[in-house]
Amino acid sequence: MNKDLYGILGVDRTADDKKLKSAYRKLAKKYHPDANPGDKEAEQKFKDVGEAYAILSDPEKRKLYDTYGYAAFDGSGAGQPGGGAGGPGGYQYYSGGNGYQSFHFSGQDAEDLFRSMFGDMFGGSGRSGFGGGRFTGGSGFGGGYWDDGFGGASYTDGRSGGARRQSLDMTSSLTVSFRDAALGATKRIQLQDPAATGKNAGVTTLEIKIPAGIEEGKKIRLRGRGMAGTDGKKGDLLIEIHIDPDSEYTRDGLDLYTSAQIPYATAVLGGEAMLPTLHGSVKCKIPAGMQSGGKIRLREKGIHTEGRSPKKGDEYVEIRIAVPRNISPEARKKLEEYAALTGGR
């Protein structure tokens, strides 16, 4: 079968790495089996998208594809120098209720396959229902994990057929909610040994602690969870953290920014109002004559970091004045008197 890998990703043959990755992210999310339960067509498209990106994102494999077409990767050995597909033959990831999903890519080593297929899908926001390539917080399980290391089996160079080893460390990414990143959380993931047989065989459950205040792009290291070397030693699994945006808060370093409404009378006369923070609502004094768009600073109500030198940021609340839509006749009369006294200002 002659697959058009560029067509599968919806890019032209001159697409650079950035365009390839952007197209892959969009399509992998769209067709992920856990987002399309029971949809066999979407599941096949998800596999095709992953395979296309795995090949085209690797300069050497892309060159082979551009030269020989898909025949270089279909297992027939056609067009491959040295003949033969090479590679480990197949890997699995655990996908919640969808069971184990298998993929077979010739010439694809375990680390490349893991990174290219699930580098951006290995994670969950805590609000997502995904359970496969993503994993969720709380009691949710998931997390596709390509692991050549449980049995320590070697993988081969698809072009020469000879065994080779790269770094034993493996990388992936995890997307967490804004609040989990700010406050800290614990996530559970499952690792599946591809050499094991049976639905629940070779499954290991791990807890990952997300430290409070972690920033976008920071990495969490799981020691000994990478690939195994010939001497039995294992590398590490590095998980890069990505943070979902929040509908109420934005972040700048350790400081948080949000907004809150206060009654019109409180803005004019001053008083107290309850303002939201990630650490719970607080009562705050509102000065008389508070203007819409004005900001109130709440000290040490921003991001709280952990570690040897913990720090606390501030929160800035932009005030919005709530204008009542319906008022009683008595209130209207008082407002009209007020308008007459002030000349409408």
C-alpha cells in the first residue's frame, strides 16, 4: 500500500518541523480513540497520523520516504538499503476502556516511536476524559507509555539490521490544569510492558507528584523508568509539563491576575467585598470611589512555590462594577435624585 504521509498530515512536501508538529498535534487530538469511543474510522486515522509523523519528523526516515515511498516502511523491505524492515516489530500502549492498542512501524526504534507518537499526548488536564495517550488526575488512569525497558530487549537499526543503543532516557509530556500546576497535585499513570501478554499483564501503576508552582516547560524526572541497557541498568523517564490556560486566572511569574465584580454602591461609598483567590476567598476593604478597571493587590495570594527556598507571589484583582439590570421604583427614584444632585456625573 502506497500511503501519502504528507497528505495524511495535510501538509506539503516542503513542510518544516514546526508545521509537521503543529499538524500532528491537531490531528492526533482530533482522532484520538478516547475522544472517539467506538469509532473505528477515527481510530485508524489516529494510527495513520501517528505513523506519518513518526516517519516524517525523523530526517533519515523522511529521506527514505521521499526516495522510496512508503515501501521503505511497509515491512516488505522494498527500497530499504540492506533489505528488511528492522525494528522491534510492535509496541503497545494502554488506553483505558479501549484496551491495548498496537502499532507496528518498521525501522522505528522505541525511543523515537514513544517520543513522536505520544510526546504531546501523554497527559491530562484533570478535566479531560481521555485515558489513553493522555492521563487524567484524581482517580483517573491512562497514559500511553512506550517502554522497551521492561525486558531489556535490544532494538535494531532498520537500515543495517545491526543492534544499537541510544540514550536510555525517555521523554514525554504531561498537560495539567492551571490550578494543579499552581497548587500542586498527584497524578497516576500506568506503564505497560509490551512483552507481557494478557489484558492486565505487565501493567505498573505510578504516582507522579506535581509540585506547587511548577512552570510551563519544566521537567519531572522518574528515575529508573526509562529503557534498560544490556547491563540491566535503566534510564529515566523525563516528563515535560505543559499547563492548560484557566478561564479566570493568568500568571506572570509568581503573580496572578484575575477580576471580580463589586456592587455599585460599594464602589461609590466604599466598604468590604469578598474577592476570589486560588487559596480561598478573602474579605477585602474597598476604598470609596473605586473605579471600574482599578486593581487591588492581595499580598502573598499568588503562586506559592515549594522547595528549600519557598516563595509567594501576589494576586492582582481588576475591579469591575456590577450595574443592576432591574431596580425597584424606590431605588430608581433615589438614583434620579442622585443624578439631579450631581448633574448626571
